[in-house]
Amino acid sequence: MNKKNNWLIALYFSLTFSLLIILSLIFGFGETFFVFNKNNDSNNIKSQIEYGKFINYLDNGWIKSIDFYENGQTAILEAENPDLGPIPQKLRVKIPPNSTSLIVQLKKANVDIDAHATQKNNIKVFYDTFGSLIIPIIIVAILYLFFSRSKIGTTNFRKNNGPNQLLNLKQSNSQLQINPDTGISFDDMAGIDEVKEEFQEIVTFLKNPSRFTVVGATIPKGVLLVGPPGTGKTLLAKAIAGEAKVPFINIAGSEFVEMFVGVGASRVRDLFAKAKKNTPCIVFIDEIDAIGRQRGAGVGGGNDEREQTLNQLLTEMDGFEKNKGIIVIAATNRDDVLDSALLRPGRFDRQITVNPPDKNGRESILKIHSRNKKLASDVSLEIIAQRTSGFGGADLANVLNEAAIISAREEKTVIGLNEINLAIERVIAGLEGPSIVDNKNKRLFAYHESGHAITATLIKDHDRVQTVTLIPRGQSNGLTWFVTSEDPTLVTRSQILARIVGSLAGRAAEEIIFGETELTSGAANDLFRSTDMAKQMVTKFGMAPIGPVALGNQGGGFVFVGRGIKLANEYSAPLAIKIDRQIRFIVKLCYNEAIRIIISNRISLDKIVNQLIDKEILRGNSCEQLISEFSKLPENQVYKTKFNLKEV
């Protein structure tokens, strides 16, 4: 809906509201003005006395006559006051409610009593009639015009936008594009070549179905995209819409269910009715886990309205009536909570996992996102791809955009390597904070981060050091980044042990330099990570002397995630004690190894600390150069640590 229509709706509401206010003011004040002033003679009397003085006049016998108005609430009395002269005075007095004994007192005093009923004139009758008949008719007419107002815009706008939203609750909020033009094709996607091939086959089927039907093949009814956030699932749907050139219907899973019973199932029916009228077509349901969770799960059962919506979706996808030419594509990152009936062949025939790209895939994605950006000659997309292990397409696009913003802020015409490094650090760790001023704390943080750097450089199987910095970012006062030599799809036991040693090296450096009494809370996150890695070695990877067994529930044991409730521990208490002892043994063994490396290379540690305090940031090459100058290394320049793990 464009801006002009929004202004019309705003004007419509303003005029309606103003009319109601004017009518309220007229009936609030007009009736009082015309009726009370013209039909109540008591208003012509200006002199007024208090009720207490009125009783005093009555007791003294000065009141000759009295006239009651407004149902006895106001009285006009004729009184003679000897102090004011012999001429009678007309006075007005307000009679308080519940003055039942007043009439008796007036009769005893022989006062002439008269009462005047409230009179209605033609104006009063007009106002009563107008208020009881005409105003309700006006309100009903306004509401009718409000709800029956025709939809503004084309079929690409959602049907329940605007004033007629309440009347269209049962219609789906889907966007129908007869000739979709998303501006995205398969050429704009990289890093997921296998997934692209799957969808290119579907596009070919839509464009040339005879190629497949000649051998008896049928088009898949549904394709489920599964993967972490930011890996390109929604982008794939846009590419399919741009490539297939068939009607495309887009809707989110959360748009089916409302607070009203039966709305979700009705919207599903409306969605597929719209799709049947435009076959062949593609229906894309984003975040399908909003309605596709397993039925009857969680404490107290599931949400009935959501479950009825899912039942209707199951029926429409593969029920008694066949839907030919409709391909349903859904995306989710929570496939573990989906109902099994939704995942079976016939509904979602294909389940495609969209994983984060590998190094070559990240490099291809960076090439696409750097098309409209000016990069300096020293920028290597291969190095950036190597540094961004685990990043998805959205993360990589964000890195290059942040680098461009930093370059523009510094009034540079090209994006340099330094800006890209700052962008990566900002995406990973957060905004850069002010430098540390306190010399004591700065030196402590320097030894902590240098401990990580020197241990990671010297020990075998550890990732290379990329950057060591004392500039605070996020919640950290100092950071050490590493760059992996290859994608961490598989990790060996020696690599995990090396990472535990590297994580504990900061705490070890603090203890060696400052003593046990000066240990700080800065290593809390390092201790958590190292303990978690040791726990996974024992309970998940089978890398401990306890044996090659998995001892923990592998997810799906939580309440309200679509699965049943399981016990926290699925093993005996004596085995739990062994697990705890084995975890502590691994962590202690790695901590002692970190202390040994730091003590053996104390000179290199001090040199790195001095350089770090002076420059506040060191790159990996500088650290390696300092370590090679002052450390006594073996011939291959790494420590070949042999961890003797034993059952405890």
C-alpha cells in the first residue's frame, strides 16, 4: 500500500473521530443550554443562600412561600427579613438529598408549598430523538463503510492489509507473484553447488516436463531445506522464483496461526486453492517449524489450533485429492522438532541440508559480494575465506559491508586488508572499546593473551595465531584470534587436547607471573570452554579410556521442543563419578602442559608482552618471529606433546 493510500486512510479516521467529538459536544452542552435555561425559572434568580441559613429563616418564621424545581433539588423561596426591611426577597437555595423532614417543617410553619415538574419543549424532544436514532445509524454506516472498503492495490499486496483486515481473517497472508522478478538467479549463489544442482533439476522439470515423464518420473511434491541460519535457504527460494518463471507463492509459517480457532486451517485451504488456480506453481513456506512441530509433544500436550493447522497442511500436501503441478518448498533450522508425518516421502520427498560453506565456497561467496566493492590490491579473498571458518553467506556479506562502512568512515576510496580485519573482529567479538589505562591490569591482560599466543604457536596440532590484541571488544578486555589451516569438519584427539592447552594457557601465565593469590576471573570463559571440550571427549567422542561409547543424550531430551522428556543422565551413578574424574584429569593434564611450555619460554613471553603493551595489537607473523628468536625449539619448531590419558 503506497503513501497516498495511507494518507487517505489517516484522513478517513480523522474525519470520523472529529464527527463523533462534535456530536458529543453538541449533546453534552446543547441540551443543557436550550432546556435548562428556558424551562427552569429557578435559573433567573441570582441571589442564593446556604441551606443552613435557609433553616434559620424557617425557624424564625420569615419564609412565606417556597417553589421546588428539578425534582426537589432547587427551591425558590419568598422571605421577609426584618433586618433587611419590609420588602419580601426571592432567594434560591440548593436542597441536599434525603431531606425528608423538610416538608413536615414547612407545613408546621404554614409555608405555601408548590412544586414544578421539568418541562420538555420541542428542542428537547428533537435532541432525544436524534440521540436515540440518528447517532446509532451514523455509527453503523461508518462501520459498514470501514469494513466494506474495497482493497487497494494489486494482487501482489496482502489481502488482509488495510481496514478490511478483520473480514479476511480466513484468507492466507501469502504473496502471489504471477511473474516473479526477484533479481536473484543461480548465478548469484555460491558455496552450495550440490544444492543448486538439486533445484536446477526442479526448474528443468517445470520448464520441460516431457524430459522426465517419458521415463515415468514425477515431479517432487515437496523439498525441505534444513540448515543453520544465514546459510542461504531463503535466498535459494528467491533464486528458484527468478529461474523457474512460474507463479510463486511466498508465506511464513507464523502467518497461519492466529488467536481465533480454525483460522490456521482455513488459511491453509485458501493457500492451496490459490495455488491450484495457478498451476504449475511453487509454494514457499519459510520457518515451517512454527506449524510443523510434532503433535502431542511437551508438557500438557500441544496447541490444538496449531495441530489442526498442521493436520490441514498434511491433508493438502498428500491427501485424498491429488495436487498436480504444485511444489512446496519449506525452510527451517529446527528439523529435529518436525512431525514425522510431515517428513515422509509423498509430502517432502527431498530433504536437503544447507551447511555452512567450506573454504572454497566461502571464497566464491566473497567474490559475489565483492562485485560492487573496491578492494585494495593487497586484499586476498582466499585469506579472508581461511580466516572466516564457520561463516555463512549472510555473515560474509556482513563482513564486507562492515569493511566498506569502516573505509567510508575513514574517507578511503578502497577497502584495505586492515579494514577487513577490523570488520571480522567486529562481527566475531563486537564493538571496539576504549583502551585500558591502568598499567597493572593492562600488563595482566597482556600476559594472559600472550600465554594463549605462545602456547598455540609452540604446541603441535593447534591453529595458527592470527591476531593478539589488548583493545577491548564486547565483554572481553583482550582477545587472541586463530586461523584454521583446514575446515574443522573432523577433529582429532590431538587437536582437541591442543586446544584445551591453548585455552588454559592464559590462566597458567597469570599463575606463573603473578602467583596464585593474584588469579583473576578473566579466565572464566577459557575454563568453561576447556571443560566442555574435555566433557565431549569423554561422553560424546569416545576419546577417553572409559571406552568408545556415547554417554549423554544427543539432544531432543528437552521439554517444549517437540520431543518427549528424557532423563538428564542415562548412565549409572558410579559411571558418572568416573566421567567426572576423567574430565578433571584431562583438564589438569592439559593445564600442567601449558605451565611447562610457558616456564620453558619465559623470555619469549616477556618479549611478546612488551611488544603488546607498546602496540596493543600484534599479528601472527610478529608473534612467530619473536618466539623463533628467543625460544629453544625442537627441529620442527613445535612441541610434540604425548598425552598419557589413563582411566581414573
